[in-house]
Amino acid sequence: MQTWSPFVASSAARAPTEVALCRTFRALAVRTESWLTESRRLCLVPTETAITDLNLFELATRHPNNIRVQRFTAPVEAENGGDWEWVIGTWSVGWIRTRVQAKKLDDRGTTYPYLDHRPSATAPLQVETFLGRAGTLPAIYCFYNGRPVDPEPVPWAPSCDPTADIHGCSIAAAKQIRALVANHDKSLASIARLSVPWSDLVCCASDPAAALARIQDVLESLGTSRRQVDAQPPDWGVSLLERANAAEFASVEGLDGVMLIDLVDEHRRG
């Protein structure tokens, strides 16, 4: 089991085979941890939406040739329980789609208070709706974490790179989280055991084909069904690659937004 490392020390960690996307995902995880830890003192803790927007803004601006992001104007999270769809891949190898929802650790660093959210008293749990609308796509939570006030070690699941404990942004399978929520368990200690750094999605691979296989392995290890590799991205992904307006897909997908990560040239640039 891995334990929490101070975010300053973590920022120096480097993967054995590191590409630019890997560095960025790690840097944003370090920054997210810093925000949520240091902002407590000022009582200016950022919201989940603010963290999502800023992290995706950084990804898109640091990697304009590889990452396309489209936020839609009328979020429907209360309806579908899902925030975003991400698709990762390249034309030469294929694409993997996932549904993603963000949740933020509380200010003491002990629990995720809104994991058992219901849009109304008679509505199903948001996690149930999230999984239902995801269908066959892997549904994962992206957790935003500050360091716990309690200094006790946090038992994170093993990462693809055992030298890096960077958990400011971590991911876990919604199916596994649903089981915890059913038992009224929303604690960091329990969820950490099911979570890996979000950088595991783009680190620890030597080329795009290996990167997609790595993503499949990560999603499967978290507890999702092994996701097939699609020959092409969804329609909205094609639209983003062509730099067209993807807003027309908002009503079809029913999402807050979408992100496409094109791995082409990433492993050559490094």
C-alpha cells in the first residue's frame, strides 16, 4: 500500500517513461492538493466545478495540439449524475471512452460528503443514475483531495509508478464506490484503497498502443469491465478534432462537457 506524500516532495517524482501529458497530469494533481490544503486556512476552498474548469483549462492550454475540451451551456448533472465524457487515443491505434464525475474531499480530509447525493427525496442515488446513464462505458470518479488534517498514513492502491505518490487527483470505479455508499461509507480511508492517481491514465507507457493497453488495465484493475478500443472517437470527438462547434451534441450526450485527448506525437515529443 502507498501512503500520502507531502505535495511539495511529490512534485519532484518522475515516471520511468514520462511524456508531456504525464508531467501535466502530475503537476495538476500536485496543484489541486495544494489548493485544497492551503485554502482551508483562508476559508476559500474552491468548488468541484472551479477545480474541474481550471484543471481542464490547463490541460487544453498546455497541450493545444492534443487536447480538446468543450463545456456545454446547460449542465444536467442532477438528471444524469455524470459530469463529463473523456475519450483518449489516436487514429492509428483507436480510442477509449469513459464517463467521469468529480467529487471533492471535505475540509478535514476525511470523507466525501456528497457521494450519497440525491437530486430529490424520491430520486435514486446520484451514483446509481451515473452508472445507469454510462451504460457500457466505464464510469469513474475523479476525486479532488487535500492532505488530511490527521497525519495518519492513507492506504492508497498501488500505482503504475511506485515512486510517485501524487493523489491530489485520484480515480476510482463508480461500481466500487456504489458498494461503499450502500454501506454508508464515504471515508477517504476506504475510498483510497480503491483509488490510483489520475496520472496512471497517461503515464507508464512507451507508445500510444501501450498507452491504450495501460488505460484498459487501469480501468479493469479499478473494477470496471474491460473497455474495448473503438476504431474512431464518437461524433463529438470527430467534431472537436476538426475544431468545429460541438455544442450540438450537448442534448444528445446529456453532459456538462467533453474532453478528447489525442495521443499522437506525445510519446515522440516527451
